[in-house]
Amino acid sequence: MSLHFQHSWLLFGLIGVALPWLFRWLQTRNPHYVRWAAMQFLEQTIIREAARVRKQNRWRLFIRMAIIGFMVLALAGPVWAPRRLPLLGPGEQYVLLLFDDSYSMRVQDADRTQFEIAKQQALRWMDQQPSQTHYGILTFSDIMRLGEHTASAATYTDTKSARNALRQLQPSFRADTFAEILPVLQNLLRTRPEPVKQVCVFTDGQRRSWSGAKLSSLSQEASIRLILPTRRQIDNLSLVRFESSRRVYAVGEPASFTCEVANTGTMDHEQTWLKLVIGSGEHEVGETVASIPMEVPTGERKTIHLPYQFQQPGFYPVTATLGSDDLSVDNERYTLVEIVPYFRVLCVGPSTRYVALALSPDDSSPIRAELADDVPQSLSNLIENRKDSTFVDGIRYDAVVITRPWDMTDARILTDYLRGGGILLVFLGPEFSVPFDQELEWIPAGLGAPIEESRTLNEAEIQRSWELLIQPDSQILLADSQDKPLVVRRDYGQGSVFYVGTSAGPPWNHWHIQPDFLPWLHRTLRDAWERNRSRPIWEIGGTPAVRMPDPSTSPSGLLEWPEEPGIYSIPSIGTIILNPDAREMDLRAFNLVWFWQYWPEVEAFASSDDQLSFVRQTYALWPWLWVLTMSLACYEVWISRTGSSG
Amino acid sequence: MQSAFSAYRYVDAEFLAQIERLDFMPRHYSVGWLPGRHHSPFRGTSVEFAEHRGYTPGDDIRQIDWRVYARHERYTIRQHEGETRTSVHILLDTSASMDYGDPSKFEFAVRLALGFAYLILRQQDAVSLWHSGEAVGLPPTSGPAQFHRFAKLVDQLNPKGKRRVSKVLEDVVHRVPPHGLWIVLSDCLESIESLEHALQYTRYRGHEVILWHLLHPDEIEMPFTGTTEFVGYEGGRMRFQPEQFREAYRTSVERFRQKLRLTCHSESIDYISPDITEPVVSVFTEYLTQRSYHRHATHP
């Protein structure tokens, strides 16, 4: 029974119900005695009025007892907190049963998933509804099926067919959100003719899209009820972050993977193992290369770094796996690394020999630099036979270092190279001339028109002319002490162009022997490779994770879940934002990657300090009891004044 | 006189002194053989001229009006109004129910009866006393000694028994000469039908009737509260809460009084229902004053 009393000890006052009867009994036991003459009038009156007075006495006794009883009950403060929804009034109503079928609804409680429990709750709740109830049944993932065609949402005009449909309802466990299906709901509710409409959402609240504004907009169309499937006691370790320090490694280069494990459940988890699995190819399980024991108390996180060295070039799916718990969907995370034999750089022109030496000082370096003195001829010969400009002579050049584009043919080859994802470093040296730079689409900084064509420029002239003509989408990476730009980057196609406003060596300067030259050159190229090769992964954003509620151990306030199943309302509907830090994922972009089937369709659920407080929906009965008591009291006064008149 | 009445329980010399100047005259003609103060339907020897009629042999020639003869040479008899004594019968209810109140209804009735007897005897009329008790009544007689007999008999009476005054009235009224005057002092706590019958029969016998309906204010209003057990003077008991029946009781009493009042009005019976908590002398004086006023109004 869901009836509670705010002051239950006052219920002892119900003994007072017997007081009117007791007073009446005592009163009749000790009468006044009067010697009376006019007995004939009394006899006539009693004979005529006795039945009425007796009935009236019993009625007034009952009323007085009821007044005391209701008053005691009202003082005790009864509150009705139904576990099921109260019966609505007669008349037609439309009830839309909306099921959250996201991944978190897979959590099992007593061998049943949250979704199945929610279905059972819905079936029980339907038993409480009046016969003139029409039902609609939807899941969050129905947005994929319905789209904007809300009319195709089935409506069940009798309970039996609705129950059958509900039993056959299957979850998709997709990542669709309440926000996505909200327009569908609004359109559907607007078209319903029933005077009373309500939406019953069966959810565990594991959605980042429960914003107050959305709920408020839906409440314009119908009353909303959030029904929690079950009690929460979750044993859940979540692999909330898994990433590699780099996306591209050379063979033999040490790789590092960072794992962050959080206990997002409500109970401590026993010792479990974190495994690192390296896949050897598409659709294969892979090999466990590391297994580390770990314990994470409730509400805490641990970060672990796992090293590994790849010996063969190729693409490797890397998996981090935790032991099983209540929610298995967040126990695995995947990433993809590319292993290359080495990074190959083509250095064109005599001035680039310093760059080549810096990139590959010996044979063990992951970068192999090749010098080509007769570059214009060799570049044309090597590239023009291949349509795919990112590969030269069957071997990919990861970067090309030049001092100038020599002619239109070179420029066209380099344009294709950049579109295909190449990295181009242009060191402007003494041999730099201005042949046709205005016609190059990818040039990050043009030279001014006053400069005469085919004339060799000095350093001062170059910097003076280009500092005023940097393209809007270019980025200044390095500047000198006078804020004159030295290195400018521009992305073009899938590749990038770096313009360095000075020569790589003498006679203009001695930067190549400066201590910062070598680290700068390496970092620039590695970052460029990382960025270009891992572009799809880069666009997805952070590592997805599932955050489970933690009502007891989180002082910072996660979700304040109720202790028991029931009907709850959200008191401040306009201010609730769950997980404001969560970012939208573009899974479609990631699906382009060839191992898309490894990626779980989970909801990004970053941590949040905001609280969602569920207030159990209650009905205060004591005001009505006071009204009833006062009404009976007034009635009693009225009877006492007029009752003797018969 | 005070010393003469001091032996009687109910006789109040002061009360008698206050009422001795009042007149109590019957509304109708009195029929009697002895001369008195009251109008008779017959011609008599009073000084008040009534009419002339022709002489018929056998008439007393002393009654011939010789002045008329001198004028008209015709013998004419001069007749005068007849005046006679009247007999007043006082019927006193001595049933147990008359004992209610302080002073009781019986005491109030006795003082009224004594007042009436005193006045009647002072007018040389005859008075009798009838009651509903066991003792024998007092036959109608005039003279001062009758008052002593009246007072002595009243002293012997006590309110007890269940005998109804209507029964007594029906038994006695045919034993006295007609055209008398009955003063009934009772609380009339009996069947309204028998009471009406007795009064109508009395009127049928040519008597004038004055009904004093003596009810205590408590018996009209029933002002008790709380659970009360009523024990009847003449038997029976009831326990209830008076406030629950008060209105119905008042309605019942008022209906009875109204019916009795209408019966008396239709039979030309004086119906008086005084407040017995007031002094007897004021009730008595007020009644006689009003009666005298109405008599002069109807007989100027």
C-alpha cells in the first residue's frame, strides 16, 4: 500500500472516535428526574417522534465519530504515493507508451533486462486504465522507422491488441535519443482527437537528452510520466577512455595506449582484468598482448598505460577489454592504429639536404629522407605515371620538401599530391622565384604583384611581400621576434602545405644548426601525419562511455535515483540538464571506416555534476480530509440548531 | 375577619380584602326563587320598569297603573324586571397532576375558588363546591357560613387520584338546577373529546361555564435539557433528551389548547389560561375587570 502518514503517531488519536458514543452512554446513564404532570402530551409526542429522533441520534453519533476520525486522519497527514498511476476519469484518453530502448536498458536485474521489466510494468499499468483508452506504443529507435510520417504509428483502440503489441515489442538497443523522437511525439499527439492525452516514458534515465526545455515542450501536448523500471543496484565498471598516443607508428616504434577505468556502478567491484587485444586483421578476434589486474572502488577512476611495439606494417584494431558486469556494453573500447615500415620524405633541391640529414640521421630512424637534386625532372617522371598522387613509384612519400615550384607541371602534380593527403614543406631559399604563385590554389601566402616574375628574391623581400597576403584560412605557426610570420600552414584537400619564410640552410641563416630545428621539424611532420591519417577518428571526438547512476557514493551528485520503483515527477522541469558536457558523436563518419562493426552503438554519457532529482509523485489527502471534517462539523452545527424541529 | 379565616390553610385575608370591592355577575339571566341581584327572565318586583300589559282577571289589582287608567280608562298592569339570586358551582380538579409546580396548580386553583366563593357569597348568591376527589361536595347555599364550610372542605382536599374533571362534571351537572354558573378549575389533562363533551353537556343544561385552564409554564415550554426521566404523577415514566422533542411537544400542547379554546368559543364559554406563576390576586382582578368591561359593553 502506498499510503503514508506524515505523523503516523497521531493515528493513536483514532481511539477518540469512541468518545461521542462514550459521552452519550454516560449521559444516558445519569439522567435528571422530573415529576411530571402533562404525561399525555409527552406520550403523544414520543409516539409520533421516537422513530425519527432515534434515527437522527444514530446519524448524529455517526457524524460526530466521523468528525473526530477524519480530524485525526487529517492531522496525521496522509499522503498517497501510488506505485501505479491513478485511475483517470471516465472518457476517452490517449496513452502513448514510450520505451527507452537504448543500451543502458540492457542492464539485467534478476535475469531480466530493464526493457523487459519496463514492458511488464507497462502491462500492469494498462490493467489500471479505463476501457476507453487508446494506446500508442513507440520506442526511441522508432524514429528510424517513422521519420516524419507520424501517421504510420500504430494506434490500438482496445487493450487486448495493445497488450499483444506490447508483448511483441522488441528493443533495438540503438543510440537514438528522446530528443530525436520528440518532434514525432509532438506531431502524433497533435493529431490525436482524444481529450485526455498522456505520455508514459519507461526509461532508466540514461539519456543525455533529457533537457528541461524538451520535456516542457512535450508537456504542452500531454501530461508526462516518467516510470522507472526497477531498483538500481548496479555492478558496473566502465572503460571510459581508451586512446593511443599516436595513430600512426613506424615498425618497431614504441606505441602507448591509455586506458581510464571508472566504477560507475553503485557497488564495489571485485578484482578484474584489463586486457589489451591486438587484432591482426579485419573480422578477426586478435591476440591478447597484455593483461593487468585492477580494482576500482565505487565512484573512482584509474588510468593505466599499456606499451606495445608493432613489428609488421598494416592497420591494427586495438581493443581494451574489462571483465563482465551488469552492463557489458561499456566494457570494451576500440581504436585503430596504422603501422608503416617507415616515413618516407622526398627532399627536392640542393638546399634541402640539411632537412634530409635532420630527418634521417641514420638507417634506424623511422623517417627515411631521399634527396633528389634534379627534382623537376625526376618529380615529373615519377608522379605523372600514377593517378594517385599520394604514392610515388609504388611507395608512398609521406612528405615532400621543396624550395619552390618550378613550373606549371610541377604545380599541377603537387596539387594532386596535396588533394590526396600529402604533406608539402616549402622552404623559401635564395633560389625562390615568383613564376605563377597567384595561380596556385594551395599556396598559403601569396607574393605581391609588384615583384617581377622570374626574379630571384632575397629573404627580406619575401617576408615583406607575403606578410600582407596570408590567406584567410591559413594558420601562422611560427613568428619571429618582430611578429613577422615565419611558418604558415594551410590545409588543402586532404593534405597540408607548410610555407617556411626562410631557407633551410645557408646563406640566409643557420636555422638548421639551431637546437630547436630538429624537434620542430619532427613534431611538425608527425603531427601532420597524425592529423591527416587519422582524420575520421579525429572527427568523432572523445571516447564514448556509459555513465551509470550512483545515488549513494557520489558527493558531487550524479543522478539521484529513487530507492524504489514508483511514479515520479520532476519538480523543476525547466532547469534539468543531464550531462551538459556530453558531445554528440558522428557515428556516420566513423562507419566509413572499414571495421565499423566493431564499434558499439553506445550513448556518449560523460560525467556531469548536475543532478536530476526525481520526486515521488504523491497526492496529499489531508486537505480533502480537512474539507470533509469542516463540512461535517458545519452539518453537525446545522443539525443541532434545526434538528429538534423535526 | 382575619381572625375568622386564620384557621384555614388556603384562605388569605389580605387577598380577600383586595377583591371584596369587585363584582362577579353572570353574563346570562338567572333563574331562581329567591330574590337577588341578578336579572331574571321573569317579571318581578324590582324597581326597574319592564312593560305594561292588559289586566286579566286574577291579576293583583295593586299592580294596576291608575295613571294609565285615568288617561285611557283602561286597566293596565305595570310590570317590573325580575331579580333573583344565582347559584355558582365551583368544580375543582384535585387529580394528582394538579400537584405540579411551586406553588402548585392545585394551590393556585384553590385560591381562585376561595376568591370566587367569597365574592359570590358577598352578593347573597349561593355557591357550591365540587371536586374530583373522594370527599363529598358542598351543595349550593348562600350566607356567610357557607364560606367557612367552603374553606373547611378545601382544606381537606389534596391533589391525588386520577379522576377526570369531565367525568365529575357530567355526573354532577344534572343534579343541580339548570341555568346556574359553573367555574371549572382544572389543568384539563385528559382526553379533549371527553372534556368537550362534558362542557357541551353543561351548556346544554343552560349553565354558564367559566373554564380556568391551569397549566404551569414548564408544562407549556418544557425547558429541560440533558437526558431527563419524566415520572408521571398519575403513573408512567419516560427517559429522553427534552431538547430533541421540545418543539414537537410545544406543538402538541399548543394544538390541545387551541382546540379547547375553539370549543369554548363556540359554546360561549369563558376560557382563561393564566400564568400560574403570577400572583393570584392580579390574575383574579384582571379577569374580573375584563369580564365587567365586557358585560357593560354588551349590557349598557
